[in-house]
Amino acid sequence: MVVSKLARRRQFACLVTAAFIIWLLASCALSQAKPPVIFIPGLTGSELVNGKTGEKVWFKLRRVKGDDLRLPISPNIAANHDSLVPGDIIRDIKAGLLPRVDIYGGFLTALKTKGG
């Protein structure tokens, strides 16, 4: 089987790229005393904020009528957008007379104190 020059160049480029990625990952791992933790809270664990007013929309029991959580869907694709933007991680919630409930606050505090 004859391998063309172009195919050999592509193979060589893939090997060089793979070697670079491995070197990069190894150097990042060695430069840190502790491995990083990537925390993704998910849809219900994140705040949604009205980008125009800066007011928190989710998680909030009472919302302004204009802050609709439903996805805008219409035949006009250009009009299918709203002003909601992602906010911070929900650390705790307070619902009316009920006591404050921890959501991710304790977890984040533990990461900071134990992980550094």
C-alpha cells in the first residue's frame, strides 16, 4: 500500500498535536498542587437574571409579569429571544416563612476551606 505525502503529513501533524496536548496536560497537572474541580450546578441550581434590570428571576417565588421563564417561540425566528442571562450558583433559598434551605452553599464553602 502506497501512502501519499499528504497522508503522511496529516499523520505526522496528528502525532505532533497529540504529543503537544499530552505535554500541556502533564505540565498543567504538575504545576498545580491540587487537581482542579469543575462544578456545574445544572439548570435548577443556577440563578437566572433579567439582563436589562439585573433583577433575579430564578429562583424567586414572585416574579414581575414581564419576566417569563418560558422559552419565547414564534414563527419569527429573529424575535425568539428574551433578556434572561445566567447568574450565580444558588447557594441557599428562603421561601416565605419557611427556614432558609441550603442548596450549594455548604458544598462551595467546603470546597474553599478544604480545597484551598
